[in-house]
Amino acid sequence: MNRITQTICLHHNDADGRASAAVVRYALGNEVVFYEMDYGTNRVPWNAIETANQVIMVDFSLPVEDMKRIAAYTDFTWIDHHVSALKAMAGIADSWKGIRDLNEAACVLSWRYFFPDKPVPRALVLIGDRDIWRWAEEDTGAFNESLFHMNTRVTNDKLWRPLLENDPSLLKKIITEGSQLRNAHLNQIRRMVSHYGFEVEFEGYKTLAINTPGNGDVGQKIRDLGYEVAYCYIDQMQQGQLITSVTLFSAVTDVSKIAQKYGGGGHAGAAGFSFPRGKSPFPHNARVEWFL
């Protein structure tokens, strides 16, 4: 297969992944082609990977054999911070370009990789602070709440370029608008969890499940109620098939290990996986006890 002079970037489909990819675009230019990825899906752009001369993967990983396959094909750079991926690639990825570090978000690592001599932009600090659930910055909640309502696609240079250049007026505007949005959002979460959550025992853990997209604030609320695991799920059509996408949150067990069992991955405190929808919102072989 003939190679073309093309750089492609595979990135996770959340705020950290998009911010990481925005750093790649800022560093390497508009010619980079981006592919937004999620765990548990099979839409790997193998044709593009096999013909590109450079592949960059940020805030995301594939199964070990797929990662080795990519590294064998092309100039490969991998930037990630997910514990399940780093453990799976231990001793394999040592010679690959990039940064792997459990202590920072991928967007912060991406900036440090491409711009090692420049301070990390404030926007990336705030996105990363929430992604790893550190909450060390006063403006983390407000900034990210506002960001959720914006067009954060990697190609939206009107947003990302000024943020990566620390535009003070845009930062202030996002934080100010986000303060009001966040208060309303937290009130909505309290009502939603109270009305729509249902209790089960999942993989041996006291769990509250709820039909809503995975969100750290939802996970935190469920943990605050005394549950060991929060199980957030949604159903969506993917390539003509109904898929259940799950996000797990916990402060008492490593949910990345549970997610790996079902083909996913993530962090110890937050992880995800997907599977074809069956008769229930849980994988058919999962250990689930219902409390009716």
C-alpha cells in the first residue's frame, strides 16, 4: 500500500481528548486529519493509518495488538494517561514517541510534548483539572460547564486558538457564563439522580445505575449518596446497530479493571465500555443482582 505525506491524529471524544487534539492542530497545522474515537467501537480508520506517514494518538488507546500494528506501520506518537492502557502497554511502548503519565490529563501532556518550553495555557490547566478529578483550581467547575455548551470540535480555531494563546477576555467570558450554568446543572443532577436512578449490585458492588451520559458530576453525586459504583449508560445507534455505552465511577474500587473486562478502559476512578444492546442495560455476562 502506497504511503502519502499525511499526518493523522486519533483522539478521545471528550473535552480532554478534543483539547489534546487542538494542541496537535496548533502545533502541526491545519493539514492534520483528525479522527474522534470512543472506547468499545470498531470504527478504526485503518485505511488512513496504513497510508499515512505519521500517526498521533492522544488521550486514547486501542487493544495491544492494534497499537503494535500502528507502531509497526508508521511514525507513531502516543500521549495518554489512562491507567488501564499504560498497564497494558508496559514494556511494549517504551520506544514509542510521546508522553505517558498517570498524574496529568492528556491535554496538559500534549502541550508539554509539543511546547516543552512554554507554560501550559490556563484553559488546558482547567480542562485537565476536571478530567483527572483533581479540582485544585477555583474556576474549574465554571470553565468546564460553559465549555460543555460550546462547539469544541478540533477544527473550531475561533475557540481553540485564543484559548491556547491565553486570551484573557475569552477566558473571563467562559468562566462568567459557566458560573450560572453550573449552579443550574448541579440542581438538575440532584433531581435526576433522585428520580431516575435505580439500585443494583453490579460485579459485587453496591451500585446506582441511571440512564444518562457519563458525567463526573453525576458520578460524584451518586458516590455522595453512599454507593460504591455509579453506572451511567446511554443507548445510541452506531453503524446500524444499537449500542449501550457505559461510564463507571467509583472512589472505592478500580473501575478500569471492570471496564477492561468488557473491552473498555480508563482511570481507576472513572472508566467506560460499550456493547451491543441486549435485554438489559448491562452486559449479558455481567454479575448483576436487581433490587425490585
